Amino acid sequence: MISNVSDLDIRLIRIFLAIVEANGISAAQSKLNVGQSTLSTQLNTLETRLGFRLCDRGRGGFRLTAKGEKFAVSAHRLLDALTEFGLETQSMEKKLVGTLHIGLIGHIPAGDNTRLSGAIRLFRQRDEAVRLNLIVRSPNELEEMLLNGNIQIAIGYFWRRVASLRYTPLLVERQVAYCGAGHPLFAAAGEVDPDVAAAHNWAWRGYPTPKGHPQIPQRNITAVTSNMEAMSILILSGQHLGYLPEEVGEYYVARGEMAALNPRKMSYRVTIHVVTSHEAEDREMVAAFLSDLTAVQPDPARVGRQRVPRAA
């Protein structure tokens, strides 16, 4: 049994996996440019080192034993780990290294010119070897992940304030009430009275709405979701009214699939925040990304019309 893996063992394991991939010693000869007798000797050496037979080979053909199949899986894991180790070692000379976990909420609006993509573009121009991990969760889940250290940055709408987290305004987003093309209010869209709209079935957010948000009787809230893609589906069904980021809604309006109920009376604005923990802010990698996010700050006069990384 191998107790300490040597360079020779690694070489023998690579040869074994090449034989497995070729499905036999004979088939592996041309790939490895090694004679059949040499490969057989090397395979025997590995089996001796391990203390068990890896495969049956002979007139009946090549077939892994049960232990051979299990060893092949472990061998792949070992070589993958060595490859990962090599890549990490090569990147050590970079100024910024590690994995940056960024949490987002809701829906990505169409368009390439977003602040988040702009920040990533700037960040990638740094002396870095950072793996970015972008995930989508609800606001309360993101705050919990920040507190647990599972993510370093969160971007979205957050209605509460946790003392140990820092909330930095990013931009203001307008939310508008919409109906689908099959809804009874579609023909009157644009000037629908809020009281009339409130009497219909609504799809609502799965988290609290900000102050000033138009209120709907609970009995008329017949669908709930925290995801804007799911909200769009519910509105498109023609069976629910609902609020969407104006940019998202405009996409469907242009296709004739939705209409704004009354943008003047049935809309509100929310502030999108960048949230970090004080501990995460001290990390050079996080500070660099936040700096790049600030560098792509839009013109304040146009902030309400900017595309955003994620809708609330």
C-alpha cells in the first residue's frame, strides 16, 4: 500500500489512467509512445505498490476490477488537485489572489453597459488572479451570507439595516406596475385608476416593500415571488398585476406583451445598495473591486435611468 506518494507513483498513476482511457495496454502504446511490455511492467509495479490488482488483461480483453474502478476515480481527483495546486502556485506572484463571492438579487436587465460589468472590466485589468463567483439570492439570504462570511459583497435592494454591515447607495431605480396583454386592464393601460387596479389579483414581492409603496389588499395578493424573472412570468400570464423595474418592463412593452398601468400614480423608486461587512472591506481584493465599482459611477443627473446589475 502507498503511504507516501512519490514522483514515481504520480508517473505510474498517469500511465494507468492513460491505459484506462485507451481501454487497454495495446491501445495505449501509440498514445504513450511506449512498448506493450514496458506498459505491462509499469502497471505491475503500480499494483505491487498498491497491494491489489487494478485490472484484468489478457485474451479476455481489458477490464478494471472493482478496486481498479474506485482507484481510477481517486486518481483523477489527485491529478485534478495537482493541476489546481500548480495554477494557484503560478498566480501567487499576482497582487490580488483568491475568490471574490458577489451576491445579487432579482433579474439582470438586458444590455451590456451596466455598472457591474464595467467594474468587472476594470478589475480584470488589475494585477490579479481572482476567481469571481456571482450568485443570486433573496436580500435576507444575502445579508445572512455576508454575516457568515460566505460572500464579501452584495448588490441589491435591502429594506433593513444590520449594524455590522455597511450599506452604500449605488443608484436609484424606478419600479412600475404592469399588466400582461391578456389582462382585462390592458386596453385601459396608462391611465388605470389605482383603486380599480387594487381590486384585481396581484403578484407581490416575497420581502417587505419600502415606505411609499402603493398598497394592495392582502386578499388580492394571490402570487408571491422574490425573483423578477418569475414576476415577469406571472404578469405575462394575464392573471396577475405586478411591479417590475422599468427597464425590465419596457422590454416587454416594446414586444406588445405588457403595458404600464399608470406610471404617474403607480410607480415608486428604490435605492440599490452595495453591502459589505467591515471585515471584508479590509481585504485588498474586496477594496479593489469596490474602488472599480465607484470608478464607473454614472452621472448623478441620469442615475434614475441607469441600467443596474440586478433589479430589486
